[in-house]
Amino acid sequence: MGIKRLVLMGPPGAGKGTQAANLAQGLGVAHISTGDILREAVKTSTPLGIKAESYLKKGLLVPDELVVELVVSVLENQEGFLLDGFPRNIAQAEILEEQLKQANDGVEMAISLEVEDDAIVKRLSGRRVCSKCGASYHVEYKKPSKEGVCDVCGGELYQREDDKEETILNRLDVYKQQTMPLVDFYRKRGVLVGIDGEGSVEEVTKRLSEAVS
Ligand code: AP5
């Protein structure tokens, strides 16, 4: 049996979203992205979205109590999962551990996608996302056939509010201070796998599938 309980970590723009859906599909597990869930909640103005909006705009972490409640409910009845964007700090990781302990199943693999800061700024400042289906593009590395239009559904492409340069630097700071300690957290538990996230999308995909096979 393959790996069924994974965490995918990495700085903003490391390529988590680009890689996660395929990786999860290959493993037959659910892809759970807290960033996607939160953005959808903001878009549809749910109570969670209204509370989370200002944090997302500034590139700050949404308070743990909001995110944890969300993840716990999504994880219920989930046999296998690839968590993308959660946990984001030690407190969240401990809660996840506690939650999984009750089911007697811990995280089997925590993948850390590693990408240098200058590549991150280039990736994020050039990212464009479909307003309808969420597909992700890049003005240089992954151009749509027609500028500003999604290849998948014809929706309009836009720049995420938190992909403005000033906010990108803020997100990187938040990552280094709050999320990077998780690398050690999972290393101590013997489940950490570091993957080079630089190079083409296909090269990174290959490294990831080798790691989980
Ligand atoms: P979230 O959506 O999780 O954002 P993030 O971690 O900052 O990650 P990104 O989605 O920006 O990047 P990615 O790694 O998915 O890269 P992508 O594949 O798109 O979170 C957003 C916000 O929600 C947070 O700031 C916070 O406010 C809140 N939040 C979420 N989870 C939370 C939690 N647990 N607790 C509290 N708050 C939480 O790629 C980026 C670009 O690069 C794309 O254009 C892509 O085409 C391109 N690209 C990808 N791979 C390559 C490659 N190999 N070569 C060239 N270009 C590439």
C-alpha cells in the first residue's frame, strides 16, 4: 500500500499548488489546500471568509482557531490526504498530530519543497490565476494560449491580491519565522523528505513521484 497521509510544505510560490493535485490523484488521496478553501470562503463571503479576508490580503496567517476548525472538519472521514498549506506553524502541527493520534495514524511523509527567495519572487509576481476555475498560469513560465484568458474554461485571468511584490516579501518573512520550524519538527519524527523545487515543473514532478513511490 502506498503513502496515504502526507503534508506538503514549502515557501509561498514553491509550486505546492502546481504539484499537489496530480500527486494526490496518483496516490488516490484527497488534496486539501487551506489556501484554496480560504480564498473560496472570501469570494463567497461566508462567515469564515469575512473573518479571514484581511489576513489573506496582508499575507499574514489566519488565526489558528479558524483554520484548525476548518481542517478538522475536512479531515473527518478522510482515509488518505495530501495537506497543502497546513500545518503552517508548530501549534497547528501539534493539533494535527493529536487529531491523527485519535485515529491511530500519524503523518507518514512531510515533503519540504525547497526554492530560493529570488526564484520565489519571480514565480509569484508573474503568477496569474483563473477567476472561474482557479487554474494557475505564469506570464513567462506557463503562458495561456491567449493572453489573459484561461485555456481550461475561458475565464478571465487575474493577479492574486497577495502576489503584489510588497506582500510577497511579507509572506516570505511569515514563512521563515512561523513555518520553517516545521522542517525540524517533522525531521525529528523521521518523516521529513526535502525535495529540490527548482527546475521545470516536469523535473519537480518527477522528483516528487520518485519520493513517494
Ligand atoms: P496559500 O494559498 O497556501 O499560499 P502559499 O503557501 O503562499 O502558496 P502559494 O499558493 O502562493 O504558492 P504555491 O506553492 O502553491 O505555488 P504555485 O504552485 O501556485 O495561502 C494563502 C494565504 O492563506 C496565506 O498567506 C494565509 O493568509 C492563508 N492560509 C493558508 N493556509 C493557512 C494556515 N494553515 N494557517 C493560517 N493561514 C493560512 O506556483 C506559483 C507560480 O510559480 C505559478 O505561477 C506557477 O505557474 C509557477 N511555477 C510553479 N512551479 C514552477 C516551476 N517548477 N518553474 C517555474 N514556475 C513554476
